[in-house]
Amino acid sequence: MIKAILWDNDGVLVDTETYFFRATREILATLGVSLTQERFIDFSLVKGYGLCDYMAAEGLDVSGCEPLRLERNRLYASYLRNADTLMDGVPETLSLLHKRYTMGIVTSSQREHFDIIHEKTDILKYFDFVITSDECRNTKPHPEPYLKGLAMAGTDSSQCLVVEDSARGLTAANRAGITCLMIPHALSGPENYSGDYHLLTSVRDVPRIIETLTVT
């Protein structure tokens, strides 16, 4: 019996990863580094690497990484403020599931960016709690965020599902013992998925697949 659903944020509820890619690419360009979409997917969405890792891979001095990271975050925040990021079908799906399941958001976003993203979405009312990277010592693909989510939901892994789009999120959930519902995104697809998951084509499929899993 499924009692709780833990939702990833970026790429599942909101379309923000393209803006993070854009901001990261622009900062790296100032260092003479050209960031391709394929490399961004591998480094950021599969492995969960940060800006310093990109610099280290290029043999650059990472001692100056922090100011660049802060500038990247500032750029990202400016893009988010002017973007309509809510994914199609999300409000309707959350409304169907609300009060039937305990629901939380478990995201690698910083709280600052998370708050900017959801200033206009009006979907936080459907969730019982939110866990951002500010609340965790380790981020995905480490299991800590989803283990914390289980604790806050007050359930065990067998009674919980995670909704994700990224390979690192799938790894984090599986390391916490939780099965994933995976919804591919423009920057993250099945070719990078490996683990215990069910492949969906849309967020609108979530209620149906949960009913199927509950019955079986």
C-alpha cells in the first residue's frame, strides 16, 4: 500500500534545468570553456557535479570557484524570475493526489531558488513538507535527501514512491530503498536510467500507475 509520494522539483514539477544549464554555460564561457548539453547532462544530471568539478576537469585553478558559483547562482535566479516554469499537467495531477497521500518535495535546489521558482506556481499548497539542499549535508545521488523525506513522511520505503526525471535522482531514491516513477525530460532520458523504476510518459500518468502498484 502506497502511503507517501516524494517529488523531485526541477524537471518534474517545473521546467528549470534548461535555465541552470544556460547560467552554468555562460559562466564557464568566461573561462574559455565550452559546455555542451551532453556534458551538462553527464556531469550535472547524472553525476550531480558542481561548477568546481567542471573547472577541475579542465585543469583550471578551483581556488577561484566560489565567486563564479555565486555569479552563476545570481544569473540562474534572474532567469527564474522571468520564466513560466510550471510543467503541463502538474496542478491537475497534484489536486487528484492531494490528501490521499502524504506528499513532499525533495530537491537539490537551494532554498533561495526554490522560493523564486514557486512564487508564481501556486502548487505548494498540495505538499506536506519541502526538503531543499539547505536542509541536507549531502545532495543527490546520495540517499540522504530521500531518507530524510521518508522520516518526514513517517513511512518506510516499501510504502513510498519517488517521482523523478534525472539519473542522479533515481540513484538517490534507490539507495534509500525507494522505487521511482521516472518521467523523461528534455535534458534527462531513459538512456541514462539504471535501477528500480517505472517509466512514464507524463506526470498525468502518476495517479494511474500508483493505483496499479497499490492493487498488485
